[in-house]
Amino acid sequence: MHEYGVAKSIIEAIEKHSTGGPLSRVKVILNPMYGISDETLAGTLEIAKKGTKMEGTQFDVVLFDSKFTCTRCGKQFSSKDLIWGGGCDNCGSFKLTPPKGLASFGLARIEVGVTASESLEHILQKSAR
């Protein structure tokens, strides 16, 4: 179950780069090409956060929705129309160009709702080091 490993990695990365009090909310924007449904990751995060500093944190997992382009047939389609596993729904090719704002086919991004004692800029500066 690689979802649990992904959830633990998200939690560990946030814990590593955050200081101050507990975080109230974290939004995970999930790339549909990642191979995990938003519902599955949300449920797995609820399990994985138990016993960590993130136990009281609310995780909102949403699917990144944008247009992909198939490099074989040229069809453009919504990420919500992808065949499970990431193929083109027209020709079945897995050679797809990601949309603008999505640099790779990994996890899209994580937005952290921080405590009053910590700013998002501070977390981002620390994670860039």
C-alpha cells in the first residue's frame, strides 16, 4: 500500500519544516497522474497522522484539475477524464504533456495553513535549504 508511504512522507516533511504550535489545516493538491485517488489519500492521511504532531491537523485533499495534452494524438482533456493510471482516453498513450502549473507527474503541491507563530514564507524558506 504505497498510499501509506506517501502519507507518512507528507507528514514527515511538514513536521520537519514547521516550527511553533500545531498546524490547523493542510491542503494537499494531488496530481491525477500520481496514481492515488483524493479520497484514498485523505483517508490514509487520517490514519498516518495518529501519534504525530499532526494528529489535530485537518487534511484537505483535492485533485488538481487542468488540461493535459496527448503527445501521440494531440487530444486535450481534463485531468478528471484521464484513464485510471494516466493514459489518454482517446488512443491509450501514456505520453502526456502536463498542464501549466504542474511541472511533473508527481504530487502537485502542499499548502499549509499555519499557526499565528509561523508564516508560510518561513516554512518555504526552510524547505528550500
